[in-house]
Amino acid sequence: MRIYLKNNGYAVSEKFPMTVFEMEDVLDKLKQTESVVRFEISENDNMEFPFALCRRDFSADIYRLNLFAERLENMNSSEMTAFKSLLTVKPESDFEDILLMTYGLDSVMVYPCSGCRELGETVIENEMMPELEGCSDEILQLLDPEKVGQLMQKQDGGVFINEHYCVTSGYEPPDINIEIGRPESCFFRLLIVPEEEKIEQAQWISLPCETEITSDFCNGICFDFQSSLPNLKFDNAHKIGTLNDLAKTLSELSKTDFVKLKAVMEAENICEIGETFDCIEHLTEYEFDINVSDQSEFGRAYLSRNLPADFDNSALENMDLFDFGQGILSHNHGEVTSYGAISGRGQELYSALTVQQEQQLDEDFEEDIEEDFEPEMGGMSL
């Protein structure tokens, strides 16, 4: 399911469920340290949900949100129909109640039925209402199935969902306490199998690992790889030792530097272990602004730092400075990433341009305009 998450002007759209590392990365993109997130369930990507549910703002621990998505993903068709029926009759439920609704769904009666007429026919045929007991077949044949079905639905409080009739009146939220433990502190997780034919012997290993990594892991096959660095690629179990060294190095970084590292890796498309070590070594040569989410916002931040101190910065609030911000970033070999604005190595994000740099920036803009508006005649460029 797709979820739209937001935090004080920052927003991301992500598919759940996801791994622990992916959830932590989402929190970094949202610029928040606490795990409680504000979110909406995407209406366009979750058409099976009642629209009223998708238009609401929720707040929940991201790990509980992930559990909710996991439970939905593992539901069979009957359970999903029962769940939708509960959402329909209880549209104002808060998130904790909705999460609880994913349990105990077998108490909701669900059976195939397309509408009140078909329901009425079933009720009459099986004399499912007290009012029909003792009636002769001749009397039963005179009854209007549509009206009988409507009466039965009213008495049951039932709803029609996906060509099924659901009776929710017998549902009671289960008396359970949903506990979710916090993930272990690590940077990588690998699922190692000794041979392709022996998947049942697969074992997870978390890095950094202080104990010696045995040859069984080094000589095995990496069946799955989970990483706190989204760009990093790893598929060779023989390099587990090097990956473990990288994990130990990452453990020595501050949280700010760790997020900065991810920004550099995204901007420079770094995906190999060796490149990552080199990036960490030169991390201080980059400037990073975690508060910038797009080029226009960077343009405003740049101007606010370089205009006279008494300039009224409120004049910049509604200006579209995307092209300007992108132009400055290009000169500084910088980029706006998912985590904030990052400069090129050895560059400064907000340093004032020299006259020569300003002239070059103007020339670049003129070239872009000429390319965008090059006139044509008779199918040939002038």
C-alpha cells in the first residue's frame, strides 16, 4: 500500500511494508528523529479502501504503520472483505482501532451475495428470519425478495462489499496488546545460504559483527541484502569482512554525518564499498543543508544569505526560484537530494559568486533560453 508521509513541510510517498532500514531512511528524509509520523493513505493507489479512510490524517509510530501494512498484505480475500466491511460501518475509527481491526476477522460473517434481491432469495429459501417460520411454500413464493433482503440487511446491520454480504454486528475487537520491539542496532543484514539448493539452511547475519565471521558465511551465497545505505550494492559473500569494516566505520559517524553521507552517495551515484570508504574520508569537504527540500527553496536560502542584512526576505516567499537555485547549484557542482542540499567536493553551498561566475551564469541562462525558444520555419530551424 502507498502511504503519503509528512512533517512540517517535508513529505515523501512510499510503499509499505518495508524493511527496518527503509523505515529509518524515510525518517531521515522527513528530517525527524522520533518514530511517530503523520500520514495519509493514498487514495489513488489504494482504491480498495473506502474513500473516507484515504482522505484522513493519521498519526502513528512508523513501526506500527508497517505492521498494519504487513497484515493487510497477508490477508486472504475473505479477510480483506471482512476488514473493508468494518471500515465501512466504522469510518471514524482512529489508527489504533483500525490496526486492531486486522485481528479477529473470523467473527465477521461473509458469504457471496451481490445485493438485496439475492440476499432475500437466500433468506426466503432457508427461512432465515423468524417472521418466515411456519409460512407455507405458497406464501413464501409471494414474497418480494428485494424487500425481504432489505429487511434482513436492516436487522443485521450488514453491508455489501465486493459481491459479498458481511454481517459486522458480531464483531468485537480482540482483547490483545500489540507490542512492537525496536530493531537491533546495525547497518547491514545479509541472508547467507551455503548453496543455492540449501535455502532451508539460510542464516541472517547483522553487521557490524564483533565476533569472527566464519568461512561458512564468506563461502556462502548472499541471498538477500538489507542496507542502511540505500545506494550501496552488495552481492558477493566473499566481501563480508570488508562490509563489516564499513559497518564499524559507519558506527563512528554522528547521525548528521551519516545522513550527509547518504546525500553525497545519492548525488554522486556512489554504490560500491570502496567508493563509500573514499566518500567518508572526504566527507568534511562537502557542505550540507538538511533543511532544503527543492531547488526553489535553495534559491531562497541562497539569496537570504547573500542579500543585504536589512533586505526584507518576505519578498522572496512566493517567488519561483527553481531555475535560479538550480543555476547556483550547478556552479557549485551541488545537488538537492532526498536528504537536503549537498555541495560538490571542496565547494561551498552559499558562497557569493564572483563577477566572472555571475557572467558565466548569465551566459548559461541565455543559452538555455535560446535552446528553448529556437524559431523554426517550414520544418527547418533558422
